[in-house]
Amino acid sequence: MSDARFEDGGEAPLNLGALDLDDLKVISSLTQDAVFPITEMSWRPSERRFALLLNRFRWEDAGRDRHGAERVQALLVVSNVLSVASQGIDRSDPDMILSLLSVTFEPGEDAAGHVILTLAGDGAIRLSVEALEATLKDVTRPYRAPAGKAPEHPE
């Protein structure tokens, strides 16, 4: 696993790691506007791991003009998680679809802090972590985006 760089995306499946703020910014950029059913969130306290199975837009895809807008299923995993809290999410609704806006880190004491997953509609998930460690890995082949176009992506 290597440090995250936006240029590494290209046409190949992503497999990126984040151990610092710069790496996490790349992962945040690549997961912006990803959508996922609430049922695809997994918190495993005994493993200290939180995971999301996302349908992310392929922002890094240079061939978009050739084959159209694509999404891909990707696994976003945050390790060293001590606790999970959320706001603005109805966890009792199994049909809820969430949209990820950003992934950020708020440093605390030593290497600890909070990974914040900001969702559309004022929702958020806060992961208290012992140290920042996240991975983003594409797990399926790309597929044509149902909307047929890219989401609005502020530069």
C-alpha cells in the first residue's frame, strides 16, 4: 500500500492508503458524491474497524469523454476506531441512501483524533480514532453512472 496520490487513479482500480491529512484529502476528493445504502455501513468494535461500501464516481477517469461517466463500488475502511457516533441519520430506515460529501480529520492528543464523514442533508458520522489510518479500494469493475453525467464537483 502506498501513499494516496490523485494521479495514481487513472484507468486502474484504486487501492490507496491515508496515514496523514494530505493523503486523506486525496481520498476525500475521490469519494466526494459517493452514495451508499445505510445498510452498507459496518462497525466492528472488536476489530476497531469501520467500513463503508460506496458507489463512488470515478473523478480520476481520464477516459470519461470516450465512454461516459462511470461509478465503481469501493470499500472505504477506517482502522484504529475506538467509537462511532452519528447525527442526522435515521438508522432505523433500511432503505435510506446516503451521499458522502467529504472525509476530514480533526486531530486530538498525540496521534488520536476524529475522522468526520460529512453527508448531504446535514448528516455526519464521527469516528474517534487512536491514529489516522484509512484505505480506499475499488472492489468492482466500473459501471456506467445511472445519471449518465458527472455530479457537480467544485474544484
